[in-house]
Amino acid sequence: RQPVSPAPVTATIEIGPEFLEEKIRAFKQHTSQSPLFQLFETMVRKRGTKELFHLAATMAPRPMQLETDLFEGVKED
């Protein structure tokens, strides 16, 4: 597999241990993915209780900053 360079992380959200376990249980409901169960669980547990995101697009350019709220800077019209 070719190496990849993922986009930089711009938001980190704490999901807690209960949601981590639920995420693993939910993935295992997709039986077509059974060959990946062990790999998925290993990788998810390695990452711990933090979900990482990156800002894919913005209407107003700004300096990159690490956020802990996915709705930070979102304005209602």
C-alpha cells in the first residue's frame, strides 16, 4: 500500500470510554467487514478516547487552530 499524508488535525473531541466501546460494537454489526474486525479494534483502541477531525472547507479563511468544538465559529443565518 502506498504511503499517505493525511490532512492536519484541526479538531480533537473527547468521546469517553463508553462511546469507544459502543463504536467497536457498532462496527462489528457490519458482518461484511468481519475480516477487518481485529485490525479495526486494534487501531481504534490505540487512538484511545479522542476523535480526530480536519477542517475540509471554510467560507472565511483563517489561521489554522486546534479546536475542541466541531461547531466553533459556525454562525446561524
